Amino acid sequence: MTQATTHQQERRQARPRQVAEYLGVSIATVWRWASERHDFPRSRKIGPRVTVWDLNEIDQWVDAQQSNQR
């Protein structure tokens, strides 16, 4: 297994603020997309007040969005 493959399989999680910064949008937009867009990756609650997204899934979603625009 190569280092690149290992990195791709590594679970990268981000809180809402980090996801917003990663995507270049507001936190409100992240929450709106999560509730209104069926294709947006699902969040996971890992604690009573902690919600995260998998950044690998976010990357796949961004790639799909870019493919759809072509």
C-alpha cells in the first residue's frame, strides 16, 4: 500500500466551521446544504454537541459538482 493510498483512506473529519472554511462558504450555508441538498454528504454526531463531516466525502461531493458543471 502506498503512502498516497493510505492518506486517501485516512478518515479526515471536520466541524461545521472547518467545513465552511474548506468550501469557502458561510457556516449557515453548510447547514442549509446539509438540510436541503440530498447530494450533500451527511454529517455525523460524535457527541451531544459535536457534529462532523468526513472531508473525504466532501472532496468527492466537490468533484461531482465540478463534473456536473462541465
